[in-house]
Amino acid sequence: MKKKWIGLVEVEPLPGSDILEGALGAFVQVVALSNRKSDFLRSIDLIMREYGLSVIEVTDVELISERLKSRFIAQDLMALADTLSDSSPILLDEIHTYLDY
């Protein structure tokens, strides 16, 4: 059975992509249904490429059930995770861009 995962993803635009409107990069929380951590990471890479983004790093990856044992998850992010389904197995929270390092 697939479980709910969460992770913080740093991305940069692929060459020719203007999705970040000139920003050098961005951070976004991602939630997904997945059997294993490796599947979760693979699904992140695939969806980011669909959006014209390249993954720089994925941090704070864990099962949502584990995170809730020790840390707070914002209500809007939990609401997003609650809408995960087989037809929408991966969802992105709000993208936060940055202009320089």
C-alpha cells in the first residue's frame, strides 16, 4: 500500500524554461503517494522535468506519519496531502523563488 511522503525540493529552471520568470531557483514542498523513498524521489524528478525544472536537492524526506510525530506540518500542506489519490499521486505546494545565492 502506498504511503504519504513529504520533502523539500530545491529546483532551477532547465535551459529555455521561463517557468520561474527569471529567478535562479526555487524551493517547494512536495507531497506524494509512494511505496518507497526511492520511488518518491523518482516521481519528484519526473514531475519537475515536466514543469521545465531540474532538481538540485531534495531534503527532509520522510513519511508524513513520521514527521507528525516530532514536527508540525502547516495546515495547508496537510490539506494538500489529504487530496492525494491514485489520479493525483504527487502535488506541489506554493513555489518560493529566489533571485540570487
